[in-house]
Amino acid sequence: MEDLARKIREKARERGATILAHNYQRPEVQDVADFVGDSLELSIKAMEADAEIIVFAGVDFMVEQAAILNPEKKILTPEPSSICPMAWQLDPPIVEEYRRKYPGAPLVVYVNSFAEVKSMADYVVTSSSASKLVSKLDEEKILFGPDRNLASFVAETTGKEVVAVPLNSYCPVHIDITMEKIVMAKKRAPDAKVLVHPECPPETRRIADFIGSTSQIIRAAGEMDAERFIIGTENGVIHRISKLYPKKKAYPVSDDAICPNMKKITLEKVYRSLISNEFAVRVDEKIAEKARTVLERSFNLLGVEVPWRKK
Ligand code: SF4
């Protein structure tokens, strides 16, 4: 494995390629990457990278998001069948249906959605920015999708009426991080702080010490005055916490909190991408342009500098 990792680094250097890996990737894929982070962070890293080729170890909507923000770069996915089942739960006909049903309600979509859906939305958010952006909107009724759990988290934290689009959308990994599993994990490590993702069910969130995105969970583990943590998100995050904070101990809620699609990407597939230029992901430029406009509007409302307007 070390030999293959070395060959990947050499080939990336030779080709002037940057390798990006999501926090949920296999440990060895995280270790070979130039940057590890969440989906939006990685899209921005792709923009900042002085590279024409980006190999993105993440699921379909993330690679597509990087392609939206980097139309002039070659964005490669090592495994095109690495999909996010949650993103697939919100498609354009569903958007149109909810727009008809709730005229006047702004549509806020989660970054875990496809370019066409983003292009039809009013705003795009991450799990860390969702509540902040929704609280800034004048309207009291908001359409939010996909993910009914994140929608309910936004409703709880903003006091607004948030309609999940579609009503039953969810992440199959986070929905299974149940309150019962947290209670069991707490029995094994009673002093550990519980850090969970807002895609977890409301009962799980209620007994957590901290709720945040993957990057916020990782930061919290470093900053909190505690030595042990139970991590209520995909288990790939544990590798990252262990590397960043070797003195702290992070435990999974259960061994099956694994996103099988994320784990489809292996070192062999990253290497294959680098030598074969496969598999390139492109987004129709008209759709990408509309999606960028929605993203720009969202950054502006959040008071965040738009990454592609930075001097
Ligand atoms: S963990 Fe859930 S939201 Fe994340 S990529 Fe996997 S299925 Fe999608």
C-alpha cells in the first residue's frame, strides 16, 4: 500500500494534479491526498490549487460541485458509481412540485444536491451555514431539501416553519445513528462527549453535547476540554481526528456508520484516474452558470466573500 501511495504522489507531481479527499474517505485515501475536508471546502481548494487536473475522492454531487466552480479545470472522479443516495432523492420535478404547492416560499437546497437542482434554488447552504442563512430570510415558511433531519434541525434552531423537500428524504448513514446506539456507546465511554451531525434524527441530536458539520465536529474535538469523544457521523472522521489530535480518543457510535459509496474509492482507483485521465466530470455551462449565481447570492447573504471573486 505504501508503494502505491508513493507511486500516486509521484504521478500527481509529474502530471501537476491535486488530489482532494472527503473526510469520509478510507484512511489511506485521506493520507495520499493534498487536502482533506468537507465538500464545499474541497471545491474551494480545487479553485485555489495551482493545478489543471483535480482528482476528487468523493461522491457524485461533490465532484459535480467542484466542476461547477472550476469550469476551466479537468475534474476527475476515481469511481463514477460512488453516488450519494440522499442527493438523488431531490430531482427537478420534485422541485417544481413543491414550488407549485408553496408559492412564495424560498427554496434553500443543501450542498448535497445536483447542479440542476442548485440552479433552480434560491439559496444553497452547507450543514454549517443552513441555520444562519435561513435566519436571515424575511419569510417564515421555507422549503428545504434534501434531508428531512437537517430541515428539522434548521426549524429547531431558527423557529421558522421548514418544509422538507421531499418530505421523507434522508441520509441512510446518519438516519441509522440512533439515540439507542448513542446510549450504548455512552455505556462504553461514560465520560466521552457526544458530537453528532445534524443529518442525525432529532432524538439523537437531543442527547448530543455538540451538533455540527463534519468539519465543525473535527474542530470541536480539538477545542473541547475533553479527552474522549463519541462521533455521530460517518466513521471516516475518526481517522482525521486521530491524526490531528493524537492525544485525544474518538470512538464510533457503531462500527456500521459507514457510507459504502465513499468507501468505493481505493488507492488503485485514484492511481488509475491519474494515469488514464478518467473519469472526467463536466456540467452543462448554462446550468453551472445558474448554480454559481445561486451560490454567489448565498455567500452574499451570509456575508462571506465569494471565493471566485477573491482578489
Ligand atoms: S454519508 Fe450520507 S450524505 Fe454523505 S455521501 Fe454518504 S449517503 Fe450521502
